[in-house]
Amino acid sequence: MVAVTGPNDEPAPDVEEADPGLARERTSMAWTRTAISFAAAGAAILKDRLVPGIVVLALGLVTLGLPRAFPRLGTGHAARQRRLLLITITVTAVAVVALGVALTARSAGR
């Protein structure tokens, strides 16, 4: 493994240590990207099927609103665990609804 060096042959600082705020920004961008994906899929489904398209669009709104609705649930280990549990439950619920839509929606050819 080759060590990365910065100016004057000093070890380059770790990206996470240099600016830990970037991790939050990347996470926020990931949530936004996922919501946009749901919106695009919902719009495509909406062309053929009204109800499943609306459900998928609503899931995009839930995905976009979740991190903004609960930006901080406090500090400390217990608060972090509550937030992770809430996100896990919500993501699981979104996945179950999406699976239900996928299994119950009829194809356009039928």
C-alpha cells in the first residue's frame, strides 16, 4: 500500500478528518438523489397506471421529507440509535409499499 503524501512530502490528511461536514452533505445529497429517482419512476408509472404512479410519487415525497423532518433527535448515543431506528423503520415501510405496488399492479399488456 502506497502512502499518499501532500505538499512537502507530509502525509495527506484523511478526507473525513479534514472536513467532517462533508459526510452530512453527501448523506443529504443521497437522500435527494433517492427522492428524485422515486419521482422519475413514479412519473414513468403514472403514464400507464394512475394509482401505482401516485403511490410511488408519494414515496418520493416521504423519502425527501424524512431527513428534513427529523434533522436532530438530540445528542448522544441513545438519540443516535432512536434516529437510526426511525430511519430503518421508514425505509422498510417504503420498501414494503413499493413491493406491494410492484406485485399488485397489472402490466399494460394485460
